[in-house]
Amino acid sequence: MLSFIALALLAHALPIECQNLLKHKLNIIILAGQSNMAGRGGVANETSTGIGTWDGVVPPQCQPNPSIFRLSADLAWVKAREPIHADIDARKTDGVGPGMSFANAVLTKDPNFGVVGLVPCAVGGTTISQWQKGEFLYEQLLKRAEMAQQSGGVYRAMLWYQGEADTVNEGDVELYKGRLKTFFDDLRSDLHAPLLPIFQVILASGEGPYIEEVREAQLNIGLPNVKCVDAKGLPLEPDDLHLTTQAQVRLGEMLADAYLRFKPRSLQSNNVPTPCSNFVPFFLITAQFLWIILTFP
């Protein structure tokens, strides 16, 4: 019986996958950077242990939505819910980030946008040198983005929030702009999306004294289709480094507004989903499995 179910599952999964993903045009949004993209909203460090704990508060703007999925660490599409970086930034305590409020805001303001596929890749405490081609974080981002595209998705944008860790050393500050440009150029080239829209959050805080210098480098990046969204002035947690939950909600909405103002009608042709991918998203397999069980008791 189990072998029959497995065969039937394979027979039904690919056609359903192709129909659904091509119909809905899974809109891929890459989330990358460090802790303020991964999300620390609602996270507080216990003074006795120094271990962060999340308060579990999820604002209405960040609630799950049937049209919002995320690519898990094991490359399965699952329903997105906070904290969406929990299995990616796994060595830290994650809380609310800007990803869910961004996706919900886009769907609210553009009901015909379709299904959102968030691809979380951010890792707290990382410097721009750790995001260079050949480094683990870069290669992981590339692998996850490519898998999302191969499963029937279309690259729509990358939301990027990084730089706090590069405000410590003057030498890193001097190299920051060049490293950032190289990262953006290499990623676009490797994704075969030379005009990929990148929405870069300009620092609101930093770990060292060179915050303004890094901000200036970010604001003057000088690349096409790189849009800046300034987080300066948004409320911070007591550590004066991480955005609060409400600040993350607001940032997500600001990013959504910037995206919808820009929103290109089309990207490169090689971002169009392939007719049938060999990768079947987890939620589609699950739906087919349940259908088979109910149909063949």
C-alpha cells in the first residue's frame, strides 16, 4: 500500500506543482544581511545568563498569511511565520524582523501581487567581508536563491540590511563601499539577474564609532536598481543596536512602499519559471499526500 501511495504521489505532484506555481508566479524576495534583517524585535538578554529570549509577541502586520511562504533551512517551502529566520540564524535568538510586515504590506496594497516566497539568508553579527563570493554566507545565499527559482519562482527583489559589524574598525570602513559593490555585482551575475532590484536599509545603529561613515558609503553606492531605505530614527531595543518590534513593522512597511513605487514590470527572461522543475515544494507534496490517502483508503 505504501509503495502504491509513493508512486501515486510522484505521478500527481509534478503536474500540480507546475500548474500552481506557474499560475501564481511565486514572487521570490531574498532577505539578507545581519541581525536587524534576521530580526531581534522583542528579544531581550537575561542579565543572569546573557542568553536572549523572545517575548513571542507577533503584531497583526506580521501574522501568517496563506499567500506568504518561506524557504526553510532544508529547502522546503513552508508557511511563513515569525521568527522567519529561526532555522537560518540558528545560533542566535531570533524575533520579529521586517520580512513578514513587508510581505503583508505588499499583498494589502497590491491584492493581485500573487504568492510571496521569502528566502531568509541573514545571519547576525556578520561583516561585509563574510558576504563576498566564495565565502559560506554568499554561497549559501546563492544556493537558496537558485533553489527557490528552480522550484517555479521569479526573482523580484533582495532586501538587504547589513553594516553594523563594519562600524568598528577604520580599515573595514575604508573598504566597505568597494566590498558592498562587489557583493551586489557578483550576486546579480551569479543569479543571471543583472537588474535585480536591491532595497538596501541604511544603518540606524552600529557596533562601533564609524556609523556615519558606513551610512555614507551605503548612500553613495552608485549602482542601478539599488534603492535606499533609511532606518535612522526608528526605535531601538535597550541595547541601542537592534530595532524594536514596532520599528521592524515600520521598516517592513517602508520597504514595501519603496518596492511598490519601483516595482519593475518584468525582469530578465531567465527569471521566468521553468515549465516543470524537478524540485517539488514541501507544501505541494503534503497536499498531494493527503489527497491520495483520502482517495485511496
